[in-house]
Amino acid sequence: MLSVVVAPWAGEAEPVFVRNPDELHDAASTMKVAVLAALTRSGVNLDAEVPVVNRFESVVGGDFGNDPDWDSDPLPWELLGTHVPLRLLAERMITHSSNLATNLCLARTTPRAVADVWRRAGATRSSSPRGIEDYAARAAGVHNRVTARDLVRLLRSLADQPELLDLLERNEFRVDLAAGLPPYTRIAFKNGWFPGVRLSVGLVRPADCPPYLLAVCYTGPLADGTDRTDPAAALLARISAAVWDRRSEISGRGPSALRAPLRSAG
């Protein structure tokens, strides 16, 4: 299943291209954007030092921990047993997609606060009610899922928090949507992956035309779960490149304006 949404950044403009925009995909690490927004909107002191632990409360009772072998960032694991500024964990959650940092940040907010982020964004189907690797919750039917349309809405909801968009520009995993853009093109984005799933949502800021939003979600056998060499990452990059080639047509155009280049990218 491939889902794509392309939309102008300005105002509440409707998408100019959609393909399966409301199909649900596992959220993978894209849910970390909602956690970041919930954390910053809670008023918590990001400079306060918090303990780095690996035990978290499951939303269905009991507790769970993360597996370092499934984490893309070794730094928080090296800090186990110490205290670090919450800001550091929030940054590593986004820039290095740390699972451990995500759950530590989530522990400083609430599932209800994360749900409110999705609600305020206008999401209609997406939610992220549990932490990363809360397998007991997943077995009980509690899932983190997103749609391409809701991911675009989520990123647009950060328009009044430019510091969060700046952080998303520092994403170290310059694959997926970023790989389809010319070098040095500005993009505030978050990607996510594991075997069977590859997703990315971004705000692209061309120098020669207005910025635009792009979300691509893929669920299928092409996604092998590797962070940078996943064949599905190359698919997302091709779609991003096709949209880039028609970037000047995104603002102010009606639905389906980009249909032809996206077919060729698929």
C-alpha cells in the first residue's frame, strides 16, 4: 500500500495531489513528532535534568523496556543511570530517532496530551496512544497508526512553533524524502521505518518557490527495515524528486495537478 499527499504550506490550502490519503499505516517513528509537540506544549522545563532509565509503564498495565538492538541512536544508552537535560532527549528523539529518548520524553507528558496534539492538528484517523515497543499494549490492540493526510496536518500544526520545525531540519537520516531533493535544499522532516513499513513527512522549502508539504507512507514487502539502505527509502526518494520537479505548480493549483509525475515515480 502506497499513500501520498502533496499540499501547499500556506494557510489551510487543500492538497493538490492525493493517493490513498486516509489509509492507515503503522506510525513507526513519525509519531515522535506528536510526542515532541505534546512535550513542548506542556510547559515542562526542557532544561530540567531527568534520570535516564529503561523501564516504562505500559498503557495496559505493567511495565516494559526498550531493546538497544532496535534503536538507531546509541547515545541515550550510554547515558543510562545518569541524569541529563530533557532537551537533549527531545533533540535525540528527532535528530537521531532514538526510541529510548522517545519513551523518556513520553514519560514526561501523557498519552492524553499526545492525543490532543493530533486533535488540534485536525487528524481524523491517526493516533499514537502507546510508547515505542510497548508490546503488551500492541497485543491488546493498542496501535500507533497514521495516514498520509494526517501527517501533513500534523506538520502544518507546527506553523506557530518554528523552533520545532528547525529541529526537524536537523534530522540526521537524510534519506527518504530528503534524498530526492537537490543538495542543501531545506526540509523539516521525520521518517520512520521497520520491516514492512517506510514513512516520511516533510516541509520542503525551495529557494525559488513557496514551500510545500509532502507525506509518503508505504506498507509492503519492499521495506526491509534498514535505516539508510532500505529499497523502500529509494521509492520515497523517487516520489520526492518527482514532486520537486513540479514544485512551482503546487501553490494555488487544484487537485490532481501532480498526477502525472507521481505515476512515473511509482
